[in-house]
Amino acid sequence: MKAAATESELDWVLVLAPFRKDADYIAAFLREHNIQVKAAKVDDHLLEDLTQSPGIIVITHEALNAQVVARVAAHLSDQPDWSEVPIIVLLERSAPIARIRSQLQNSWPGSRLLFHTRPIAPLELVNGIQSNLLVRLRQRQVRDSIERERELRLELNHRVKNILASVTSIFQMTRRGATTVEDLASDFTGRLQALSNVHTAVFEAGGEDVSLSAVVGLTVSPYNRDGVSRIHVRGPDLVVTRDAGTTIALCLHELITNAIKYGALSQSDGHVELAWALTKADGPQFSLTWVEAGGPTVREPSRQGYGTRYVRSALGSLFGKAPQIVFAPTGFQCGVSGPVARISAQNVNS
């Protein structure tokens, strides 16, 4: 069973009731039931109150003048697609309810209109508001789900493009060294399989731990074949968590892709030094460095690309501090360090 929504998750209510002290009375009663509420004046400050984005609007018959209707309509027209603002209209029994309903439905098409006649039992009003606060919460949850889905699609699109870039690079590297079609097909298939192994080992691992050396080896193996090492790797073996292994593999993939496109691996003589180490200063510490050399002269880009942003964010989250990224003229460099405990449950004190 899902837990009930907490008060902090729910929206707030704007009350427009200019007659006598109706607004203060309604607001006080709602506060007694832990509903966040603001009693607004039907004047020039109404626009400011509406810009604070109330989740629900409660409006009495007396507030339904042309100016208020127009201002609420303008507010509703600015709502995003996911938002359908509940508006509870409190009418007098003698009011021409059908006509008012028709007029407001035409004036406020972007709302969820609910009509009550007065007098209304306070608990009935509270129950109606609470129900619509939950409706509003569901709307926001749908919004969050749509935004998350959009982010995932963008991320998937970026990953696919990077994978295709890697496949293209592997093909070009293989073609340059192949003497026959058979050699080309064999070597290219082997390198694609190595790339596939990274996804198999890291993303579909059944356990919770993975060898860092295995992760790194599988990630760089398509670029170190046939006795030619483009990425020189050194470092002690260490068992890391699945999440840490996944993050490191993704970051290496971004670094390799960028090096292929713009850095050391874009030229035949370029290479990369990839190293990690363990120390015991101030407790067990882990450090990892990526240093490129032999490529084109490096200039810091005017705009940070997605890959660099991802590496900064992912390694920063993994190690608790941002990596050091240097656009040195002789070659791009990236380094990060932090407590071993952030990536591994292995005891490295012994």
C-alpha cells in the first residue's frame, strides 16, 4: 500500500472571497485541517498572488467580476500542458447557476471547475479541497514522469550516438590495418564483441561487485588490439560495487569518445595513459588519472559538451568531489580521487 501524501507534498489554496470576512473564515478553517492557504484581496495584488502558482483557487460569487475573471483567465492561459487548475466556485442558491457555469467554462477552459451552492458544510468544503489537492499532486507526478521520460530519451539518444561513434572509430581503425576483407570482418567482429562485453559485464552483472581491472580492460580492449596499445592501462586490481563500476565504465566511454572525436585518439600517433592507485594517507584513498598525449593541440572549448558535463557530474557524485579537468595544450587530462569506501566494500588496509 502506498503511503499517504505528506503535507509538504501537497499544493496550497488561494481564497478569493471579498464579502465581509468570508476569506479569513475559510482560510482559518482550512488551516485547522493543515491545508496551506492564503486569503487574497480582489484588487491589484491579485496578479501577484496568482504568479505564486496556487494549486487550487476557491472563489465566491461576490468575487466574480469581469476584472477577476479576466485575470484568472490570463493566469490559466499561462499554465503548462500538464496543469489543470481546480477552481471551486461557491455560489448563492439564488444565483443563475447554469448561466454562470457556462460563462466560466468558456472563460476558464484550462481549469477543473467545481461548483457548490452556499451555505456549504465546512467539512464538505474541506473534503472537496483535499480531494483536489490530491488531484493536483497526481498532475505534478505525471509532469515529473513525463520530464523524466524525456530525460531518459535524450540520454538514450546520446548513448546510442556515442556507441555508433565508437563503432565507426573501431571500423576505421580496423580498416587501416586490414589487408583482406576476411581480416577486416574478423577483426571488426572481435572489436564489436569486446564493446558488447562491457555492457554485458557491467550493465547486466548479476552480482553487486565487479573487478575494476575487468571493467577497464573490457572498456579499452577495442582500442588495444593486434599488439598496438592506444590506451596504456596500469593499476592494482580492486573489487568495486556494481554502481561504481558502471559509473567508471560510462565515464571512460565518454572520455574515449571525446578522445576519438577531438583528442589524442583522433591521430595515429596519439595515446592515453590511464592509471589508478591506492594509498593509505588519511585512510584508504583511491585515485584515477586520464592523460592524453600525441594528439592535436588542445584548446579549452567555449561551451562545455555533454560528455564533459556527464564526467564532472558522475565522478563528482561517486567520489564526493568534482574531478580535476585540464585542457592542457599537450593533451586533455582528467583526474579524480576519494575514499576507497565510496566505491568498494573491500578492505584495503591489510
